[in-house]
Amino acid sequence: MKFCGTEPRAKRSWSGIIRCWFNILCTLGMIYLAALVFVLEKDLTFVKVTGAIDTIVLMSHCALKMVSIYLQQPIMFELLERKRLHFWDIENSSSKEKKEYRKKVLGYAQFVILFFTVASIIACSSFGLQPLYLRKKVLGVSTYIPQSISFYVLAIYESYALFVVCFGIIPFDISVVYMLCLISVQWKSLNIEIKNILDSKIDTLEDQQLFKAKAIRCVEHHNFLKRYIEDYNKSLSLGLLAYILVFVISNCLNAFIISSGPELRELVRRSLYQCNLSNQFILLYAIPAQFLSTETQISEEIVFDTKWYNTACKDKKLFIWMISSVAKREVALKAGKILTVNYEFTFKMYRSIISYYMFLRTMGSNH
């Protein structure tokens, strides 16, 4: 994020602002060159049209994420500070169950981060290194080539733009998957703590005081996590909604191009890009978001799956009421306050992508 000037900061620095807007303008310039294909290109072919649209979608994806992070820099910094101060220390916990869940979820995050980083670099390289391995004057992405600009200057510019795409998108997505996994670990720990508290016996005054202290700690952490996710959604909401729109368009277009029988070089490149698109959303957004949704949904269930009925303690009943009333409100990763990201949404989205793709195929066969 530092390269793009979008790292979380309490106050924006002038150097960060300059870096950020320079890179955003770089991607906007690429969008402009791709749009010129439809206006100034004389020999307009199917490959050029789809290539130009693909460039516009890819650069829009990068620009939207950079703008989203830039606008939310102070909020993201505040969220990181709140995480540092208020998240429970699970690593040094005495609970084996908490440690095992933490190891499993963070192990998933580390694997996905490594896999996605390597896959993204390979996908971007398949575009940017074309002039080298083809040994031709071929640009990495499809844009209009103005006669007034040297091919080599344009090739360097497009290579830098692809570099910005790679290092503008990867840090954003990595931060999302890691944060979602951390929050799901916190929620899992909260659920374990709630179950242990409600299963405990209250026989003496000392037991009652200990129960109250633990219950207050759980209720406060429950409310904190709920507010934290709401604030995190606010920082991602619009950017995530725009990304999903771009994701759907890009998937439809790539599936259409691949099915149209392009030459082998183009087929390999498009297949790599399509694979990376799917990996990006499913591995970095859908699965971690489902981890979180699953834990938040079972908070209310876990309250009643205890031995709460074996006691007449009013404090336990009050604790159950407080937890269940908060747990009834949906807590999940949201896009634009209208879409809930989870397995169900991912299935519906891919069903829509297939429908749009079939529509494009039908339109193409008719013409």
C-alpha cells in the first residue's frame, strides 16, 4: 500500500497524496487510451473491442480500490488501533479450542495470501511481458496507439500501469482477508467464552461475583465486535460494491472471449486471468466472510445450548437476554449496505454471470 500512497494513516501526508493520485491518474490514462479504440481505431475487430473493454474493466477495478482506500485512510488507521487495543489475545489463551480455531483460520489466511500473490504476479506478467516472450512490438494490454507517441514510451507506461494494478489490488485484498479472519477468530473465542460461562455453576457469592465480571467482559466485547464490523463495513462498502460490479462484467467478458475460440496465446492468457478473478473473490472475500457469518449466527444458538435451565440465577437469565437480543441483528460483510457477502451470495452471483454470458453468446450467434 505504501507504494500507492494508500497505507492506513491518522493524517494524510503530502508525499502519500502525490503518490496516490499519480497512480490513479496513471490508471485513468489507460482507461482513456482504451476508450479511444472505439473512436479512432480504423480497423476495429472483435479482438480489439473485447481487449479494450477488458483494459477498461481492469484499470477501473484498480482505480476504484485505490480511491476507496485513499478516502478511508483515517478510518482504517483507527480500526487498526482499536484492534490493537481491544482484541483478545488468543495466542496466549489457556483454551485449546480457541488456539486450534485461530491456527486453522490464520493458516488459511496465510496460504491464500501466498497463493493469491503468486497467482496475481503470474497473471499480470502474462500481460506485461508479452513484448519480451513474443519478441514482437506488442503492447501488454489492448489500447489505442497514438502515432505521436513512441511505441517504447507507451510500452513502458503500460508496464508501469500493470505494476500499479498488481500492487494496488493485492495489498487491499490481503488486508481484507486477514482482517475478516481475525474478526472471525475473535467471535469464535467470544462464543466459547459465553458457553463456558453459562455452563458454570453459581453456588456461592464468590461464584456470583466471578460470573458477573466474566459476563460484563463478554457483553462489552460482543458490543465492541458488532460496532467494529459496522465501522469496517462502512470503510469497504462502496468500494466493495463497485468491485463486485466490475467483477461480474469482467467474468462475463472473459468467459465470452474464451468460448469464442481465440488463438492459443490469447486463450492461455485469458484463462489465467479468469482463474485469478475467481480465486480473488472466492478465496479472499466469500470464504472469510462466511467464516465470520457462521460464527455470528451461532451466538444466539450457543446461548440456549447450555445448562442455563439448571439455575435460578437472575444474572444468568439477564446475560442470556442481553446476548440473544444483540445476536438477532445480522452481522456480516456488506457491499453497499445491500449485498451480504457469503456462500449464498457467491452462488447467486455466479448464476447471474452464467446468465449474462449466455445472453452474450446468443447475441453473438445472431449477428
